Amino acid sequence: MKRNRSKKKGPVRAKKVIYDGIQFASGLEKYMYKALKEAKIDAKYEGAIFTVMEGFEFSMDSYERQSNGKGDLVNRGNKKILPIKYTPDFVHDDFIIECKGRANESFPLRWKLFKKYVAENLDNVILFKPQNQKECDKVINIIKKKYNKQK
């Protein structure tokens, strides 16, 4: 008997989930939201956008195809390059949480740029990057301990 195997279809795509009227990009984000709410920790979902690299004017020639690989080799230079922005999942004055089950190809570079931004611009902010529900629970415990010591 022959089995039908499904082929991998492109990049990792999390299933979008709606909870409390909020559309989350993944079930892990929803889990983190519920855990924060249960622990009475106030953090805004996608509450801030950070520009980790400013845009700039590229005034030179650059012969290349379109970014999707289609078309001919043409001069795609002499134009404004857009900034690189980063929107973490949960933002608070004291911490930032990025829930990341399985990262796509571009995430590690974007995460490094964001960490550099945080190091240079956001004093005393703690970063968390839980990758499963157990780690989300651990994040909640760390935040609770930190708050209890400050009170």
C-alpha cells in the first residue's frame, strides 16, 4: 500500500487565532496573552513598533532582478531603501516578549538588529523569547519574582 506524503509547502506559517477580540499570529502568542492576563501582568500586544535601521537613499546603480526572482536583470538602484522595523509580541515598560515557535529564515537577523537597538536605546528592559508553552510559564514566573522584589 502506497502512502501519500505531503510535500513541505514554503516557509513556516503559524495558524492565526482570535481570542478576546484580538487576532494573534500564533497559538503560542495567545497562550502568552492568557498567561499574562491570568497573572495580572499588563503588557500590550504588538503595542510598539521599533525602527531598528533607518531608511536611506541608495544613489548608486544596482543591477538585479525583482526580489521575488522574476524578471530580467535591470538597474534597480537610485532609490530610497525603506527602514527595517520590528514589532515585538508584547511590550511593557520593563520587558519585551517575543513568542517564537519556529523562526523563519529572516528572523535571526531581525532579532539581532532588535537586540542591538535595545542595547543602545532601552535601558533596563529585559527581553524574553519563549518558544513553547513551558517557557511562557517560566517567563511569567521570572516577571512575578522581579515585581515582588521591587515592591
